Amino acid sequence: AQKITQTQPGMFVQEKEAVTLDCTYDTSDQSYGLFWYKQPSSGEMIFLIYQGSYDEQNATEGRYSLNFQKARKSANLVISASQLGDSAMYFCAMREGTSGGYNKLIFGAGTRLAVHP
Amino acid sequence: DADVTQTPRNRITKTGKRIMLECSQTKGHDRMYWYRQDPGLGLRLIYYSFDVKDINKGEISDGYSVSRQAQAKFSLSLESAIPNQTALYFCATRSGDDTGELFFGEGSRLTVL
């Protein structure tokens, strides 16, 4: 069965510094996708970044990058130049199979990030 | 208007009552999901549907039922609510295109007294 593990219940970082949020996954599928979502205190779920299992380059979206280490089954989120607005809950998620398939996304328990001025 | 709409957004009810949470979407996606969020547990999948004739149980389906009334509508019911079903519930949709990311509703906060 697929599984997502986020080992950091809480993290804090100084404004303008970089922070890494850890995510490890377990799957026997060769084709899968990895996602990061942000949940601010207002509660909505915001998609941040995606990495496909066959993507050779690490995904980047603005200040977000995904450090994908396939052999170690890790998909860590790196936020550069943290801002106060980055304070939120962050969830790692995985989809087994291709994006065109009929499959589910499983989420980790989340990491709460606090950015200090 | 939001692409994925959940009603009600907040509900307080009593133990034993029947509750329905509704979800409708305008994205034209065929895949729809219900998740439950509890502190420290992340989002756990309750039910998911790939078509009006296709319903699948997720990790925590006991105590819940669903109905896919149309491609755009997917409802979650608690037949007899209990206090440990107090949680934030999310509906989500996705297409089979691109990354296949989930698009979430704004959430329904349910409190069972």
C-alpha cells in the first residue's frame, strides 16, 4: 500500500532564510506523482508544486523547489527566501499510476511551518 | 464563483442526526473525492468516484456513505453522526490531464455534539 511520511510536525524559520520540509514515500509503482499543498490558517488547500516519477529535473515553481531523490524515495520541499505569508500547514501527497489513470491521492500528516520576522 | 463548492461551510449537529455534505463542481472533471482532515493525521480519503456509476471506498469509509448524483455532484452523508466525526471535510476533483492535481473545495467544518 502506498504511504506518505512527513516526520516534522512543526518547523520554524527566520524570514528570508531557506527551509526544507521533508517527505518520504513508499510505493511499488514505477509511475507515480508527488505533490505539495499549502494550507494557510484560512483553511483552503493551495497546490504548490508537482513532480512526476519519470521527470529527470527537479520541479521548481518560483520560490518553491522539490528535491526529488528517487532512490531514497524522498520528495522534500524547499522554500527559498521565506516570507511571513509562508506560515502555514504543508502537505505532501502521492498519486500512484499515471495522471490519466483512475487513482487516488494519499496525503501525509503535514508539517506546520512558522516564519519568524 | 469557486470551481468546487461545498455546502454547508459550517455545521453543528447532535449525536445520532443524519447529515449531508454536498459538493458541486464546474470544472468538468470526472474524478471526485471526499477527504477528512484531523489535526496530526493529515487528509484521509473517505470515498472517491470516477464516474456516476463508480464509487470506491477510501481508508476510512465506515460511518459514511456517498452519492454521485451527476458528474458535477458528489454528496457525503453521515447516517448517524457521532462526536468523533467532528472534523474538516474536503471535496476535491481532478482531471486526467497534465499533472492530475486535485482541486479542492473550501471545506466543510462539521461539529458533532
